Amino acid sequence: MRLIFLGPPGAGKGTQARILEHRFGAKQLSTGDILRRHRADRTALGERAEGYMQRGDLVPDRLIVDMVGHELESYPAGFIMDGFPRTVAQAQSFDALLASKGWRLDAVVLFDADRATLVSRLGGRWSNPRNGRTYNALTNPPIVAGVDDEDGGPLIQRVDDLPETVAKRLDVYDEQTRPLIEYYRKTGKLFEVDGLQSVDDVARAILHAIGMEQAR
Ligand code: AP5
Ligand code: MG
């Protein structure tokens, strides 16, 4: 399947993409994770992206669209776009890219959550930079604090999860990404899920919304 997960920072896009990618026969493509890898590897793209990410701004469209076009070559069977597109210009470029490959989008899943919950979730997030897995000190702690359950390595707190950067990222979402809701609603492929439910219930709601499982 070819899916987009759309929603504000902290809504649970990455958490659900990791849970559901096998079920959908699709690979998670997180532009945030890919950019963080470029930064860790000190590539030219990573160095150009760094300042934008640290401030909580979006990385320029052209850099992102080129990066996704390159990454997509290794995703022939399907994908879950996690954090892309984030502007109308990115969505238009993505439409053109999909059309050039003869691929259709199956669905766009919109995660709904209020700002106070998002701020609280991001403040408590711990991430594994090696595989993108996230935990939450309050809602989903690892077995041992600061250690990943799967690979036993250290967890980190993202620098852009500091309160002032979180506020900026949420404002940027409202200004630049929220217009995509209407953009995709017009395609008839937008499905909204309540991101405030438990992680398991959100996964169930996504499957139900796109017709893959009965809700309880
Ligand atoms: P990116 O890494 O994509 O960050 P984001 O969109 O800001 O989203 P997050 O990763 O913060 O949230 P999420 O929805 O994945 O939540 P998660 O599942 O982790 O982007 C970072 C930066 O890169 C951007 O600011 C920008 O600079 C740049 N960038 C990336 N893509 C770009 C693009 N396309 N264009 C331009 N620039 C781009 O969950 C959050 C927390 O909540 C975790 O602790 C988790 O355990 C917990 N949680 C999740 N679900 C639940 C639940 N149901 N109940 C309770 N807790 C939950
Ligand atoms: Mg994420």
C-alpha cells in the first residue's frame, strides 16, 4: 500500500508507522529520521538541514523533494510517508513524482490531537537514533529507563523537543502543513483518526478507517 501519515509533531505518526508497516506491506519513510541520519553522517544535505531543524523550521522544499525522490527508488512495494509532504508545494511535487512512476496513493491518514497533549508527549519522548523507535516517559516507558528494549543501546531526547522548539514546530505545522488537510480531503482519500486514544486503539482505528479491520 501507499500511504501518507499526516499530523502535527507528537501526534504518533512515527509510532504507528513502525507498528503498521508490515501489516501494510509497506516501509516507513520518515523524512525526519532520514534528515537526522544525514546530520549524523555530516553529509552536505545534513549540514544544510541542521539550522532549520534546530530552530524548528521546515527544511526547504527543493532539498526535501529531491531527497524523497532519491529514497523512493528503494520503496517499490509500498510506503508509509511519515512527515512528508509538509507543504502544498511538496504535495504537488509528490503528486508529479507518483504520476511519473504510475503509482497511486491509497490513503492519507490524519492524526488529530490537541496542542496540550502534543506538548506533553514530546516533552516525555525518548528515541532510539539507530532505528527511530520512540518511547514516552509517561505513556510508554522502556523496561529500563534510557535503554532501548530491542537493541539494548542508549535512548536520547531530541534537541528539537525542548519546549520553545516544540512551540515553534507546532506553529509551523499550523501555518504550513495544516493546509494539506483540505488538499487531500478534495482527493477523497483522507481518513481522520483520533490520536488521543491508546497506541493500540489508534492502530486499530487506522486499520478500520482504511477498511482493513473491524473496530471493536
Ligand atoms: P520529524 O522527525 O518528522 O518530526 P515531527 O513531524 O515534528 O514529528 P514527531 O516525530 O515529533 O512526532 P510523531 O508524530 O512521529 O510522534 P511519535 O510517534 O514520535 O521532523 C523533524 C524536523 O525535520 C522538522 O521540524 C523539520 O525541520 C524537518 N523535516 C522533516 N520532514 C520535513 C519535510 N517534509 N519538510 C521540511 N522539513 C522536514 O510520538 C510522540 C511521543 O508520543 C512519543 O514519546 C510516543 O511514545 C508517544 N505516543 C505516540 N502515540 C501515543 C499514544 N497514542 N498515546 C500516548 N503516547 C503516545
Ligand atoms: Mg516522528
